[in-house]
Amino acid sequence: MTQPGSRAELRRTLGLGDAVVIGLGSMIGAGVFAALAPAAQAAGSGLLLGLALAALVAYCNAMSSARLAALYPASGGTYVYGRERLAAFWGYLAGWSFVVGKTASCAAMALTVGAYVWPAQTHAVAVAAVVALTAVNYGGVQKSAWLTRAIVAVVLAVLASVVVVCLGSGASDAGRLDVGISGGVGGVLTSAGLLFFAFAGYARIATLGEEVRDPARTIPRAIPLALGITLVVYACVTVAVLSVLGSGDLGRAGAPLADAVRAAGVPGLVPVVRIGAAVAALGSLLALILGVSRTTLAMARDRHLPGALAAVHPRFQVPHRAELTVGAVVAVLAATVDVRGAIGFSSFGVLTYYAVANASAWTLDPAPAKRALPAVGLLGCVVLAFALPRTSVVVGAGVLAVGMLAYGVRRRWAGAR
């Protein structure tokens, strides 16, 4: 058995296709089934502007992450980049933001599975989903990649059906796609912050850097590929649903894609959409547990978290203690919390994480042309984070403050020894 705190390396088994699929599984998930309605409610006719703004910030973040991952192909993602390019504190802040934000996302995705599969037993199904996917991840990252590939195929097929049915129906009206700002500039920014939740999965590729073959070449190619495919899919789905429901009805929809196919005159497709939403949430949950456990591993190696969590299983070559711990915490949350505030809280934490990534990328090259994208990404992250609903901002800032306090106490205690 690998000793706690050892520097045992993970096995490099993932190729370009695997990395792209894991990124797609993280992004083309439950977000597109759930985030469109609150985003439309905030932005009104500015929904497409909000989607474009979220995509722009995501692109800047993705390119910054890709450049950094090529230099630092280790587990941990921005936790490692912030530590190496800025200072230990900024790496810790990024890691803390990612772990707490994405742990909330894990619980939200698990509860989404429960809500679609068996609404009367949402929490029980959510816990069962967490246990099952933690077991899959424990068996090795390659098994996770195979399952993610199947999930992505199912979700893409469902989304393609929604697009074809909506755009091909007599209920579709191009006049509903008129772009305006009926929700105001603030509404567009809020919608972009909420929609960013649906894009924020490409970091999973970077956090798996220690398990990717030829990472300096593979990761910079995989991240923009996964993001580009996701943007095309989301744009098609948003246009199709808007053309049938309009921004008003979309903002009031409880299940936007299901309501859209019903309005398009094909109610028989509603159960298929529900199944697709559950499968999509499973895909997101699978990839989220992967990413959170790898960041936990990196922080444990540096003793920001208990050193025992840095152990790597000698047979499966996975951070098994980190995965079991993350799975246990998520299962407890899935059994006890409500899903409603999770998206906003998660977005605040992840936007903080990417702000550190952009600041790290800004240090790579002093040429103004090379610094433009990370500068735009950093500004976009800050603006979108504070444009989120007030409760999300207050709770998110409070959790970050707790993490900073813990860091200060640990440093003071270590200095006094």
C-alpha cells in the first residue's frame, strides 16, 4: 500500500479522444437542462447575449488553462498553477474554491438525477448515484472515460432530438429570437454567470494532467476542442428552445427542454428528455468526482489537507482515499441539502478558481498580445462572480473567508513549531 503523503505518480492512460470526452461529459451535462430557465428569467430577450458572454469568458479561461497545463502536467489544475506562478496562498485559494464549489456541484448533480429518476425519493436516489459513481472512479480513470463516452453519446442524441423537433415544428418562430436587453445589462450579466455553470467543465481535463499521455501536446488540443463542441451544442439548443417558447415562457419553465418539445407538439418525447437529463447529470457527477478528488490529492500532497488523502492505490493507480472521502462528503450533502442554491454557489467558487488561473497565465509571457486573453478572462470572472444572485455572493465569499482563515492559522501554527 502506498504510504500517506508519498509522491507516487498516477498512470498516464488517457489519449486525446479520452480527454475530449471527459471534458464533454463535464460540460454537456445537466446544466443545459436546468440553467436555461433561470438565465432567461434574468436576461429576458438578452439570453443569447448572456450565452455569448459566458462563452467568451469560458474561452479565455480555457486557453489560459491549456497553456498552463502544458507547462505543469500534474494533478490539481489551477491549484498547481497558482502555487507555481503566483504564490502558495493563491494556489491554495484556487484549490479551496474548486473543492468546495465543485463539491456543491456534485450534490446538485446527484439531486438532479434523483429528481428525474424518482422524484418521490430524490435524496435516496442521489446518494445511490454518488456511491455507484465513486465505485466506478475507484476502479481506474480509464473505466471512468469509457462510461463517460457512453453517457455523452446518449445526451448528444437526446439534445439533437430536441433541436430537430423544435426547429422542425410549426410552433417555431424566428421572431422569438430577436436579441434585446429587456432584462437590462445587469440581467445579461447575471444570466452569463448562471450559464457559466454549464460551461465550467473543461478544467476537468487539466486536473487530470497526471493521467494524460503526452500532456504538453494533448491538453492544449483537448480543452478548446471540448469547449468548441459544447458551445455549438448549447447555441443550437438555446436557439431551438427559444424559437418555440420565447424568453418569457422559457424563464417560467420548470423543465425547459421538456416544455419545449411538448409545446412543439411531440409530448411523447418528454420521457426521453427526462431520461436524457438524468443521464447528463450522471455524466457531470462522474467527471466532477474525478476532478475534485484530484485537486484534493494535490492539496494533500502539500499538507493543505490531511496527508493521508495523498495515497495512490498500488493496483488501480487512483487517489483512492481522496475519492472515497469526496464520495462520502457528497453523499452526506446529497442526503441533506436542497439543490436550489447550489448552482449559484458553485459558480462563485469556480469563477474564483478561474480568476486565479487567468492571473497565473498572465505571468507566462510579458508580450501584450499574450496577456490579452488572460486579462479579459480575469476581468470577466470577477464581473460575473459579483453579478450572481446576492445570496450566492454572500455565502460564497463567506466560505472563501473560512478557507483563508484556515490557511492563516495553519501557517502560523507551522511557523510556531
